[in-house]
Amino acid sequence: MADKKVRITLVKSTIGASPNQRKVVEGLGLRKLQHAVELPDNPQVRGAIEKIKHLLNVEEL
């Protein structure tokens, strides 16, 4: 599981999102719409994805 990764893309704006959700987006390293990052597939990242899944597109690599 250590070498598995997920690609996370921000597909919906954080305008109107709660301040906590904005902090999660920033914590994942996402900056603006259509920005994608590759992160390790671990429970911490999965928990953050679960909190803002309505703003993201997630694909496993």
C-alpha cells in the first residue's frame, strides 16, 4: 500500500464552502480549479478526501 497513489483534482470551487473545507483543500495541496496532485493512498489522505468529496475527482493510480 505504500507505493499506491491517488490523483486528486479540484473540480468545484470552494466559494460557498465552509472554512474547514477550504483548509482541507489547502492541506491537500490544491490551489485552483482543475489543479491535480498525486498523493500516497493512506488513511489520512482518504479521510481528507471523504470530507470534501463533493469538490473533487479522485482516481487511483
